[in-house]
Amino acid sequence: MNKRNTQQRRHSIISLLNQQGEVSVEQLSLRFETSEVTIRKDLATLEKAGLLLRRYGGAVAVPDEVTQQFSAKIAPNKVSIAKAAAELIRDHNRVIIDSGSTTSGIIAQLNTKRGLLVMTNSLALANAIHELENEPTLLMTGGTWDPHSESFQGQIAEQVLRSYNFDQLFIGADGIDLERGTTTFNELTGLSKVMAEVSREVVVMLESEKLGRRIPNLELPWNNINVLVSDDRLPSEAVESISKHGVRVILTAYIE
């Protein structure tokens, strides 16, 4: 069954669950004329998306209080930044998308691109990429799981990255240091540096509010960054300072 039919079936499962409150694997297998193994995969995917809770033999609807927790959407301003960043991607590009809430917004923008190859170090992003109808080639870095960043890090991930070359890297940051570059709370910065090394163009995505945060860990120096995508609340003097480092600055309209 193709990906479009898979998505239609999963939408139907959620609709049925909303009506009944619970469903069984056996019931769904008969209803959709597919194997119980396939149905279990559907339920696993939907649970990861926060749309249901699996129980023995089936699934139940998510309680309201849990729904509110899972349905925290990407902030509109981050979506706006992600849309602007996605416009830099061309068909058949080879891109890296680093873990993070801002970079995750770019996934929804990829369906209009053809022939993409996408690598990520995030399980959540990998699952989202896997669900895209245009089916980009998906690569994972592997490596050591870091619970702080919820991503794979370490030497294995770095070695995998060095086996490829990429057109673009899309990466977020916890802060901007106008003199040094982008900063992070995460002490594991080695993978970010390797991602930048193997990419022809490095695109940093972050909100203007992160300007001036005092964060000790330098992630990427300005000479490793080609483009900064932010919102128009970034002060003009900051834009001027960043531009002097040879970085192209793209600003989107701030959205509450």
C-alpha cells in the first residue's frame, strides 16, 4: 500500500477512535483489510505523534489533559522562520536538518520539493520525514543518544556525516553572540561543527529573542555560517553587525 493510502488509513483510525473511544487491532485489521502487523505499526506511529495511547490488543483515545500536553504546536513565529528557510532548498538538494523545535518546522515545508536526500540526528524529525508524501531519501546519523538535546551525538555520528557531502545544513541555536557566533546550552558541539564542515551552505534558524543570551558554549563561529534566518524584531544594529561577518540575514515578519 502506498504512502498516501497509509496516511488515509491512519486518519480513518483517528476518526474511528474519536467516535468510539477505543479500537482493537483485530477490528482495524478487518475494517481496512490489512494485516495486524501493519495496524500495530500504524498505532505505534500515531502514538509517537501523541494522537492515541496503545493498550494491549488495541488503542484508546488520549485523555484531554494529555492531549493538551502533546498538542503543543510549533510557535507561529518559528513556523514563519521555517517557511523562509525552506525557500532556500532546491529540488534534489542534499540537506542536513539538525534536531530542535525551530528546525522541526521545516519538515512540513519539504513536501513541495522533489528528489531530496535528508539526513538528521533526531528520531522525531526522522519519523516526520518518513511520513512525507514526496518520500525524500532519509538518512540517520546514528551515534550515542543524548537525552538533553533528544538527538544522536558522538564520534559514530560524526564519522557517518563525514562519509557524505551536503548542499545545506539547517540548524538552530540557543543564542547569538554578535562577536563570536551562535551559542548553545549543550556542551556537545562537536557534531554541529562536523555538520557545518560537510555542508556547502550553513543556514541558522532562530528567533530574535535569543539575541544577547549569555551562553558560554560557542556552537558555530560566524565564519562557518552563510545565512541567518530570523524575524524582524532583530535590531537593525544586530543585522548590520552580523552582515559584516559575511552572513546573509533573512528576516520574516514576527508572528505572535
